Amino acid sequence: MKNQVIPKATAKRLPLYYRYLKVLLDSGKKKVSSTELSEAVKVDSATIRRDFSYFGELGKRGYGYDVESLLDFFGKTLSEDRLTSVALIGVGNLGNALLKYGFHQNNNIRISAAFDVKEDLVGRIVDGIPVYPIEDMAEQIEQQQIEIAILTVPAAVAQDTTNQLIEAGIKGIMNFTPVRLTTPQAVQVQSVDLTNELQTLIYFLNHYTTEKQ
């Protein structure tokens, strides 16, 4: 791989490429062109070629890309060749749905521990995942060597919980709360605001009726 920083926009598209390459391999396809990828993933072919160029020579002009080699490369780039354990903080309606989502069925990500303050949830096994009291969070994160957490707690305690996660050694947080978290630069935060996304969709429907965005 070239010694350069990959743009975040490119990094966000890598899982999309990876998923489609898996579909191609499962269907028996041996090679694919950037044009074929473009039609499937709805990203223009010039962007795909530029994305791939950050990682060196992944294909040959006039031949395209070898599907199996490309899938293997992006699998390693996305750490799909090793198991990644994740902690879920907050087992409310959304947290419970995420426990049942089955991340492990599609890749090597698994929620290995969940945490909550509610006594009726603590000590239970939900879809094979133990629910611990929030007081045990730091200890379990250290013991299980977890570096990523999914945050689905109420907004009022989101920042305090985040501070505890950082102290426990968490390096990445997927934030499902509406709070804009304050973290050290070394801690990556990916915010998923479902209400904001829905409001944006409604706005697009009302104001962009003739041109697809």
C-alpha cells in the first residue's frame, strides 16, 4: 500500500466494495471492471479507480480486477481476517435490536458484551450475549480486550458514559445518541443520528423532486 493517508470518503466506501465483491465471488465471477462495479454500487467508475489507486496497482488496464484477489485485499484492509469484539452500552429498544442484528453472520464483527443499569436486564443472556452491570464495564472491556463500543444510552448520560469508555481503553465509538461527543483526537467517533437522517430524507423529497441527489 502506498505510504499516504486514505481520504475518509474513500474509507467509507470500502465496505460497500467489499460486500459487492463477496456477491460476485459467490456467483462465480472471476474478474470485474470498474464500469461493472460502478453500475452495481452506484459510485462512478472514475471515483472507484481513484479509490483503488490509493492502494497501489490492484488491476490491469484492459483486464479489470481479479475478484478473489481484490476481495482478499480489502478483507485484510478492513480487518475481516480477524475477529473484532465490540461492547454495546445500553440495552434499550435500539440496543436490543442491535443485539439481535447478527453482525457475525456477515463479517467478523461480534458484540461480545452488553452493559446496562436496569436490574431486570443485568445478568441475562440476550441472543447469546451476556448483559453486565454498568459498574463492570471497565473491567470487562479490559479483560475481553475490547476497543470498540456502540453507544445507545439516553442523551443525558452519553458524555459521562463516553468518558468512562475512554478511561477503560475504548478507541472507537459508534454513537447512536443525538449528543455530539467530546473525545480525545485519538478516539474515533462515528455518529448515527436516525432522526437527522430521516429529516434529511424528508427535506430531499420536498425540495429535490426532479434531480436525484
